[in-house]
Amino acid sequence: MSGNQLASFVVSHTTDAAHRYSALIPIITVLYAVALASIIAVTLATKGKSANALSSR
């Protein structure tokens, strides 16, 4: 999710040479938060469908 291409892009486009790699931390945090939110959304959506399928049998 936060591979070498993303890291290379951010590091090469960061103007402050002293903090190039620390610029990755917020970006990676946002990506992991989006991944967590999508996992939770899919889990909640499938729980509702499986409960409805069981109750209709």
C-alpha cells in the first residue's frame, strides 16, 4: 500500500531536505485509515446481508 514508488515520489518532491522522509508519515497514515474504513464498511455491509439471508430460510 505504501510502496517504493509512493515513497520515491514524496521524497523527490519534498522541498525541505531535512524532513523528506517525515513527509511520508501523514500520507501513509491517511492510506491506512482509508483501508481500515473500507474494511469496516465491507464487514458491516456483509453482516447485514448474511443476517437477512439466515432469517429468510
